[in-house]
Amino acid sequence: MSNEDDQESHARFISLYRPALQPAQMAVILMPDSIHKLAQKSLMRQLYTELPMTGWSTLHIGLPEISGATEAANTAEDKNEILAASRIATSIQFLFDKGIRSTALVAENYSAQRAISASITQADATSGLVLWRVEKQQLPLSQLKALAESQITVLDVVNHDISAAEKAERKRKFHLAGFSKNYRLITSPQGKAGIKHTQRRVRDWLETRFKKF
């Protein structure tokens, strides 16, 4: 199902909604860092296809591209971040209008900042956050502290080649930010197996941490 919303600044954007046959009270919003990810063999596509089969409706949203570091690009980035926040808010409202009571956001590397910001500003509407192979520089401690205060539950999926020391330091960083029971780190295997494995782990995480009905 394709859904186009016309909200702030009359900016239209395309989102793809896949409702579950017996939808849970929570829906999953997929936030890839490239609009093309759903057409590729990616985790986002796997979640979009598979989660509704087990009761979790999914909404895949197209966000503005991340700009570069030049002065002109920084101005564009500011506008893009405002636009991205507006699209996320519109998407959450779209789901709430359909009877959904809460959302879980799934973000990858360059969309992580946007997902974290949305989780902080819309804490009442977001209960879960999945971080898919997000680099540590995308996770500043100050922002993680604000995220912890929102009482969100985080599933942090790291790549298979991260060392044990790096994983320990990552867990420590989240603990320092204020996460304890609301944080879980798992490792994604290499290649296509990693996508399938992670899709199952995300589903299990949803099933065990959140009420379906």
C-alpha cells in the first residue's frame, strides 16, 4: 500500500504501509538512510515484508538525503532535518489515526540521529528503537542521556566484525547514559545470513518486550 501525505510546507512524500492482518497495538516505522533500501535485499525490506505476517504493521518512510559538510550543504541539512522531523511526526500520526497506540523506530547508520531525536521529542508515541549497524560517532553521550530519560527500549545491532572490546565499550557508554534494563546489544552475522538472523531477533525482541494487544 502506498500512502502520500501532504503536511507542513505542503511537502509530499511517499511512504509504504503494510498492515498486519491482526495488528498489534504497536507498529514499526522503518527509517533507512537511503530511499532505495526497500528495493534492495536489505534488513529494512526483510522487516517490511515479514513483520506484518506475525502481527506487526510496518510503515517504510522516505526521508531527505543527508547533506555534506560545506556551508551551503549545512544550510540544506538544517532544512532537511526539519523536513525529516516533520515526516516522522506525520508518519506517527498516520499510524495513530489507524488505532496504533505506540511505535518502534528502526534506523540505520545515517538515520540514527533522526530516530533518536524523534524518540526524545515524541517520547509518548515511541516505545522502542532498533539501531542497525550504527557507528559510535552517531551516538553522542549527551544525546543518549536524553534518550534514556524518555524511557525507550533500545535494541542495538552491531556488525559481526566489531571486537569484544568495542562491544564492551559500547555497552558501557549506554550504561553511563542511564540505560540498564532498557538496552540490549546483539551481533549480526555476515552477509545475507545476518539480515535474516537480525529480522528474527527484532521480531523476538518485539514479542518479548512489548504487549501485542
